[in-house]
Amino acid sequence: MIEINNITFEYNGLKAIDNISIKIEKGESIAIIGPNGSGKSTFLKILNALIFPSSGDYIFNGEKITPSSMNNQIFSKKFHKKIGFVFQNSDSQLFCSSVYDEIAFGPRQMGLSEIDVKRRCEDCLRLLNIEDLKDRVPFNLSGGEKKRVAIACVLSSNPEVIVLDEPMNGLDPRTKRFFRELLIKLNQSGKTVICATHDFEYVKDVFKRAIVFSKNHRIIRDDHYDKVINDSVFLFENNII
Amino acid sequence: MDWLFKEDDYVPVKDNSRYLGKNIFIFSEIISKIINGVNLRQSNSILSANPLMRFILLISTIILLSLSTKVTFVLLTDVLIVFTVLAIVKNNHILKAAFTFASFTLIMLIPSILNGNKLNAIIIVLKVFGDICSVSILTSTTPWNDIIKVLKFFLVPDIFIFVLENTLRFIYLLSNISFETLCALKLRSIGKNNKKYTNMSSIIGNMFLKSKNMSEEMYYAMECRGFTGEYEIKTRFHFSIADLLFATLIVVVFIFYFTMGR
């Protein structure tokens, strides 16, 4: 589904990602692990075609993702429909005047009837347990509520791949447990889940695979999640725990 | 909930959303310019010099260029400025910009040239070229916050400098948030958006509320740290070997002026 071949990303002569290659199959659940500044967020931005690698290839569903291919509006919209991104800072992701409008943004653009849009919105509100926030202004919500709304917005477009950048950051334990259950549920329903995380305590049994970035912006390990997480010497040496 | 567990058979319709790409590009330009400015000091030992010297060089060059009526002085100062640009700035965008502005000035002066004021027209074009280069040297070799701090030397009140510094900081922070929000809008624009203007105005409204909250939080943080309305800025400009280069240039420009510029 996703194929990354020898990609490097440089900014102002500094490497943020150095020659990495990954293959991700449909339905996988992957944790992206690494110390601060190792290139995790840059990698997620490349996956979402927000930035493009300086060298190497990014292939999504057999099609090469390049600046020129993303200039094609139809292709770009189709791509963004298939891959949803939950930003680290939910504040940046929410711009509509009510939570309902925020969640309805994607389905309305897809040209669904208002009945279908309503059904999707209500399902997402129920799934994320935010039905009572429906008419609230996103700006005034708490951090955890904003995160729930941000995830609901992404889910309402029904993407095949869900990319999350540190989704547990700054959330209370109950919300973290809720998100753990949600990620498991989404993955079981066939969604590919790719998630950058530091919060290992709350993501038990969510991920099957872990990709570890080093401070040198390279992949130093690509293994079963449990094996990686139980290798405390490796994690300590690489400034992950 | 069944829709979430099966793939949508969705083919997007054509919709013009290039405005998003353009706006994202503008904000990324602003952010990278500010970041590049901050990184300048580490990139070149000459640029680690006292910004005050560069500021004095700029002011004296502009004043002397505008005072002088002698083409020799203006020409020599321009040559000196070009050599300075070539010595301290890697890319030639400064010269390109100066040539562009000088060319426009030349075009505007064509009627005057046709009336016989050839020498005056040449002097004006050369002055424009020199002034643009001088200002560009300062702006592209000195971080904005250093330029603001230089104002202290000219007895500008500390609180005014503080406000300017924070304005710059907020431009950076809010540009970053705007950039991310526009990226989010782009990622979520998966079909035909009939409410483009509504979305953009919502983003602007949200930015306004965010800036208000951020400034309030900053004010509270300052109060917690003992801020009483008085703000004192300490500038720590030391004289180094690199400063000697700029001091020499200032002296040379003045010698040029008093020997051949008056």
C-alpha cells in the first residue's frame, strides 16, 4: 500500500530524514518511535504529501507521490481522501464554527446527501463520545475534547490510512485509555494505523509493528512492537525511555 | 456505523483549491525567513559582528549618498557596496533586487534624460542602487531582533523595543499556526468546497481569538515573573575583528565623501 524507497529530506542543508526505506501493507498498525528531532513528524508529513522528499520515491497504492502528481487537483483530493492526518496540535486542525460543521466538512465535500452527512456526523460524535459538544465552538474546548473532535473530523471522511502525530500528548489518563480502545477498534475494522508516539504505557496491544528512528534521522529498527518495547536496553541506549 | 468499515467508492470532482497552496507557500516563506534570520549568526563569522556597526554603515551610506551630487563618489560607494555584498552574502538576490529597482528608476527617468538631464539621472539611478544594496545587506545579514535592539543605541524607549520584539515573535508564532491550519484545510479538502470564503474567514477569526489568548497568557506569565510595566533591555554588543571591517568601511565611505563627494 505504502512504499518508501531511499528517501532523504533536507531543509537548509540539514537532514531531517536520511535514506530510509519502508513498506507498509494495508491493515497494519505501526508505531513510529524515536527521540525528539529524529524525523518522526517529518516522516508523517511526507506520508501526507505536505512536504516532498529531496531524493527517493514515495509510492502510494502503486502511484508515485510527487509535487507534480499532487498538482493534479483530482489526484490530490483522491489521495487526501484515502489518508487522514491527525495533527499533534489539534488547535491547528479545527477551523469551523461548530463541532458538527467541523465533522461534516469532509462528507459535505464528498457530495454526500445531507442525510448521509448527518448519519456520519452522529456516528462519529457517538464513537468519540462527544455528542454533547455538537453545537459548541471548537476553539473553546479542552485539549482532550479538541483531540476527540480532530479525530472525528478525520474519521468522517472514512480514510483507509489514519496517521496520528503524538495523539496522546497532554491528555488525561481516561482519554488516553479511550484512544487506545479506539485505535484498536479502527485497526480491527481494517484501517491502516500509523502513529508517532512516546506514550508506551497507554498503547499496549494497539500496534503490531514498531519503526524506530535514531537521532541520526535513520531507521535503526523495524520489528514486532512487543519485541522492541521489551528491549529496554535498546530503548535506553537510543534515548527512547 | 457500517460506512466506516468499508471503503468509499469515491471519485472527487474538480474544484479549484490552488489558493490554499499559494497561501501555504506565503506562510512557509515568512517562517523560513525568520528562522533563517535567527540562524544567520551561526552561519558566517563576519555576520556575528556587532549589528550596530552594520546599522551605522547603513545610515551613514544612505545619508552621504543622498547628500552628494558628485557622480565619482556615488559610483565609488556603489562599487564598495557591491564588493561588500559579494564578500559577505552567498547568493546574489541582493544585487538582483537592486538592479531591478535601479532599472525601474531608470525607466521613470527616461523623460528627464530626453530633456538633457543625463548626469542627474545617472546619479539618481546609482543612488537608488546603492541604497537598496545597503538596506538589503543589513536585512539579509542581521536577525530582525538584533536590528530592533540596535534601536536602543538611538535612545528609542525600551518598552517600544519590547513591543517590536514581541510583534516579531507573534508574527512567527501566528504564521506557524496559520501554516498548520491551512495545511489541515488542504488535507481535508477532498472534494468540492462551496464555502471557501467562509472557511478562510473562520481561520482568520480563529487566529484573532488565538492571538488574543496568547497575548493574555503572555501577560499573565510576565506578571507572575514580576513584571510591573517597566522593561529594561540590556544590549551586549562587543567589538570584534569582524566589527573592524565594518568600521573601516564606514571610515572609507566618509573619506570618499569628504574628498570627492561634496
